[in-house]
Amino acid sequence: MPELPEVEALREFLDENLVGKEIARALPVAISVLKTYDPPLSALDGTTVTAVGRHGKFLDIEAGGLHLLVHLARAGWLQWRDVLPSGPPRPGKGPLALRVALTGGDGFDLTEAGTTKRLAVHLVHDPADVPGVARLGPDPLADGFDREAFAALLAGERRQVKGALRDQSLIAGIGNAYSDEILHAARMSPFKPVRNLGDDEVTTLYEAMRGTLAEAVERSHGLAAGRLKAEKKSGLRVHGRTGEPCPVCGDTIREVSFSDSSLQYCPTCQTGGKPLADRRLSRLLK
Ligand SMILES: [Zn+2]
């Protein structure tokens, strides 16, 4: 799933390649992808893209005073096309969900792999009209988001640190992969309750969060859209690396599985050498 660093890199890419260009047509190909109907998608035809922004994991393409908000969800992606194929795309087959054709013959496709369709596109007058955008917490890389602002967010938080970091309404843009990376950098158990964090640990977590995300954005900087996914994978130290050696201490990276996801961590770096209980595994052993 694209998270803050990948969406930010896509934003930069589109800022360079899309701003100033005229939209010929925006075509929904998968019926479920478009979540709004007023204004219609055809309102974009003939408009010029004026800006590309980001809200958490949402891309915000501004054209003709309207905002095309794109949430790529778990398996969605944006593919830039220097030359779009002529002829209309065929609905119902393949991963193509929506196509934006520019008057110059180039454009981009929004695609989604797999059978679970979660990619969401909204066309609105104001980004805050999209509930998922309206409830976003602060951006962790925003200039004014300092350690005190982070500590204030965590005050009264009753969840474990992994769940809190992934909550978009608490803090925007961090998902399953970067929360694993941040906690590894902070040498902290994903299951540690936020209310048990001391002042020093809040500082450590804040620095790990800013450092990990800024580093990932920096790595992705200037990469074409097509290369971002590979770059994300190569930059991750623990996430998706079950069974591999920890790049810091050499211990074996372990995982905890849930019904629809899993987390990865290093026992030596994060949990005092003790493996965390894996509920799926314990169920199997009963
Ligand atoms: Zn380690």
C-alpha cells in the first residue's frame, strides 16, 4: 500500500508532469471507483491542472477549481503514460480503474490489482467534502509539527503504539509498513501502550517517525512513478522481511499475523529479545 512517502513522491512527479496541462477526458473504467456524482467527472474535460497536493495518503489534483481526490488504498497505483493508447479503454477487464487523458496525447491510468476493489476517487469543490480527508490528523512532516504537538496528540491515548500510529485521524499518512519501520527505528514494541511512554520515549518515537518518513521521501525524490514501488520495498528494514536478518543487530525478523495483515519486528531491537505472541500461530497449536 502506498503510504505518505510514496504518495508524496507521486505528488512531486505529478507536480512536474501534470501542472499546466489540459485534461481532454477523465474516464471511469471500473464502476465502483468513482465515489461522487456531482459535479460529474466530465466537468474536468477541457480544464487545466493548476496544482497537485497531498492530504495524508490522498492525492489532490486541482483543475478548473475542482479537486480530484485519489486514495490508492492497498493495491492501487498510478501509471503515467507518455502516449495513451488510442481508442476507449474496455471496462471490466484488467486492473484499469480510471484514465485521465490529456490534450497532448499523454496522461495517466489509475490501476488496482486483485479482486478487492478499494481504490477511491472523489471529484469535489472542497477537499474537506471527502469524509476521509476531513477527519485526517496533522501531517507528521509538516513544518510546525514539533515534538510538543506530537506529545499533545498522544496525551490520553489508550491504544498500543502500532495502532495509534496507523490511525489516520490521529496522524495522517502512516500505514502498516512505515509504522513497522518507525517502531524498529525507535527500538519499541508495537504492542507497547501509548500511555506507558515516558517523556524520553515520546521524543525517541517522534524523532524516529520524522526521520524514517523524511528518509523515505528523500529516497523516492525524483523517481518516476513506475520505480517507486521497488524503491519502497528496498528501503524497508523490517516490514515484509520475516525470516531475514535485522540490518541493525542480525537477529531474525519475526512477524505477528492478523486476519488481514501482519506486522514485522526485530525481537532483539524491540522487545528485549522476547518473541511476541502470534495469535494465529497459538490458535493452530491449541
Ligand atoms: Zn535488530
